[in-house]
Amino acid sequence: MARSERVEFDGAFGDRLAARLERPSGVPRAFALFAHCFSSSKDILAATRVSQRLARQGIAVLRFDFTGLGHSDGEFSNTNFSSNIEDLVQAAAFLAEHHEAPRLLIGHSLGGAAVIAAAHRIASVQAVVTIGAPADADHVRKQFNAQLDEIEETGSANVSLAGRPFRITRQFLRDIEGRSLEDAAATLKKPILIAHSPVDETVNIENATRLFVAAKHPKSFLSLDHSDHLLSGKDDARHVADVIAAWAERYAAEDRLPEPPRAVPQGVVVQETRQGKFQNWVVDGDDIGLTDEPESYGGLGSGPTPYGQLSAALGACTSMTIRMYADRKSWPLERVTVTVKHNKDHADDCAHCGEEKRKVDIFERTIRLEGDLDAEQLDRLMEIADRCPVHRTLHEPVVVRTTRAS
């Protein structure tokens, strides 16, 4: 399970920049930087959803507010495209000092242009991803075309962007003037993935074509089909993140886990990964997963605990047993939900639990049965729950024979 942390670092002008570090459970495959679009923030849906999805895929992502935006300090009117690049360089330095230098840069819209430019200055970067990026920085001019004359004449003007007021200065215009990213893409010398929607009405698909033609191999293009510029659809952000994670595995985010052990016929193999104190592979035929302990117990929190898996086995077996019986009877059971909680308690707190003072394992099982079932059917299905094989195993004497492998 991924987790999110609030962090801060100094930006290009020394202002404190607000950031979120999305971290996966266990050891990250890599660290990445995410640059948001112009006049937006780290909390825009596209940045949030893509970063959180990548964290669930094992890639830690730092997303932050550029100077003067979102929750970051500083004045937006003092910033420009160059200062955004400097903020990215500072963010990379923060990761290198406190975690691990970023190997992947991801930029959305003008943030995509910024990561192409910044990649030349961050030695640790091994791959770059752009999402709906313009081929030149002054593409943003069209967002405040009506105020261009005022900006040129008076030095600045208040403009409305995405319903919020911003002060755009003449120096901002001068900084983005003639800033073509095609040369930067051509000299990148790093793998690049260019993701763009053919129906993007904010940044035309022609921009992706220009960047792709300019870039050198290895380069890849991802068509975002019917997505809008902001990746408003949750499925769109999920799709982008999944492709980035798969693509980056080849260039910048290899799986750091060792190979799992081989399966054995009619058995389960558990083997330490040697990452963290308790993390183990669990191999059951073609099914491969991890088991671990929470961070509070010294683990990495990268998988269910052994007792969690035992609880899951009881819950799954209960659900399957009820389903099989209901289907055999042709009863209108629509869905079964089983919740299992495990704890240990003293025997004297539990009637019929045996010797006084002895601690016993207690599995509290709650069953929800959905469907047009009458009272008699509901009672019968609850009786059937106690007949599931795992339930019966837990109530019967169990023998564990242990041998040492040669």
C-alpha cells in the first residue's frame, strides 16, 4: 500500500516549496519527479492520480508546487520558465540528499517542457516522460492573448487562468520567447516517452509530433485516445501511470526484488527476499506475492502479515463455500462479503475456550449476504459458513511435521 508524506525544500529563489512524496510499500524501484502544468499545482487531479498510481507500482514520486503556486511560498509574478527549471533542479537535490536522486522525470503540459530542459542538468536522470507537453514554452501565450499589449506597455497585467487571478510580467514573456524544446529533445540523450491525446484542445497533437521527430532513439509515443488535456478521467490517469511504470522498468525503474523461488507441486514456497527484516516471497503455483510485517513492527509493510493471510484464507474459504451451496440450491445470492479480524485474548475472557489464563486466538468473522433471500435461506447459509474447510481445519487438531532441507 502506498503512503503520502508532506515535505518541503528550498526553491530557486530560496522560498519554501510545498511538496508531496508518494511512497510505495517496501523499497522503491526508483524515485521520480513530477512537474505540474502551468499556473496549476501539485494537487491537480492529473498529478495526484498519476503519482499515487505510480507509487502503487513501486515508483516513489515527488510532486511539488512551483514557486508562488499552490502552497509554496514566493511570488508567482517573479517566476518564469527558467525559474521552474531551477525549482526542478532544487527538487532533485532534495531527493538526492534525503532519499535517492531521481532517475525519472515526468512533466504535464508546460511541466513536460520543463522536464525536457531540466533533464540536461540533473545527472541522475535516466528517462523522461511528457504528458500533453508543448514543443515550445511560449505556447502558453495564447492563455492570455487579450492582455499581451497591456503586459508589453505597462510591464505586467492581471490575467485569469483556470478561474484564478495571476500577474504576468514582461520578463515572463521575454523568458519564454523563442524557447523551442525541439533542440533540447534532440540533445537529450536519454529515453523519452511522449504521451499526448489526439483530441487535446489545449496543446495540439502537432506539438507531440514535433517533439517526437526531434528526439533521438530510444523514444516512444503513447496515444491517450479520447483523454482531455487535464486527464480528467480517472481511467485516463490510471492508464498513463501503468504505461509509464512498465516503460520505465526498462530504462529507469527496474524491479529491485530478487527472482522469486520456483513453485513446487501441491505446495507453497516461502523465501526471504533479503530486503527488509521480514519480507518474504510466497509462491503458490503460478501465484506469486509478498508477505511482510507493518513498519511499526520493523517490516516494510509491503504485503499482508502471516496472520493477515490466515484471516484471508478463512474469509475466502467461507465466501466460496457459501457461494457453492447457494448456487447448488439456485438461491438468489448476489454477493458475499466476509470480514475477518484476528486477535489474541485470555481464555477466561472467552467462554468455552479452555484453560484459564491461557491466551487463545480469536477470529471474529462478519458475513454480509446480499440478494433476495428469505430468513430461512439466510440462516441456512450462515450454518454452511461453519462448514468451510479452513474453518474446520482451525477447529481440528493440526500436525505440522518439520524437516531440515539438505
